[in-house]
Amino acid sequence: MWPRFGRRDRDGIPAEAIEPMVVDPRDLERAYERGLAEGRREERRRHSHPIRNLMIGVVVLAGGVVLGVAAWYGSFGEGGRVVDQKLAVAADRAEPALRAAADDAGAALSGAGRDLQTNTDPSTAAEPAPSDQDL
């Protein structure tokens, strides 16, 4: 083995000049707990948002379906044509249902507005309390 003369520590201090440190176990425990808490805070900051993860999952799933259809029909052109056709059929079926739901919601809102107006008729409003001048 090579002799260790003149060997230096990483900080440039000779290895012989470094004295062992005496550390209080309570200080060590506190430092450990602070480091653990800091690590947990940093990890929470790095976690992504669940809605974003859901959206990424939906996109990945849709991409997998497109790749599967393309493999089933033998080409991306044929698979894309089939996917476009299925999406057009779904959109044609969904549009009337969506319009009907919007019309129903509009009718319900206007009915609720009319009911609210009839319930707050000014003639049935509470009369003011008598004051000392009325007596």
C-alpha cells in the first residue's frame, strides 16, 4: 500500500489535524427530525396534481386505443378512418341529447325565477313596526 503521508481531506485540511467531533445525541435527533420534516415538505411539493394525472391517463388511454385500432385494421390510415367514423356517430347521437338537457335546464331556471318573483310580491311585504310617533 502507498503511504498516507501528506494526504489531505476533501476540505484541504490534513487528515491528522481533524479531531473527532463529540455530538450530543439529542442534537443529532433534532437534526434528524428537521431533515425528515424538510424532506417530507419537499416531497409534497414535487407531487403532481391528481386532476392533471387523470387527464394524462385519459390521453394515454386514448392513444393506446388508437394504436390498438390501427394494429387491428393493419394501417394507421384505415384505423384513423374507423376512429373518425365512430367519433362522428357518437357526436351525432350526443348533440340532440345535449341540446335537450340545456333546454330543460333553461326552462327549470326560468320557472324558478318566476316562482321567486311571485313569492316576493310587494303587497305581502312585512309592514314596518310602529314607532313612538304613531302612538
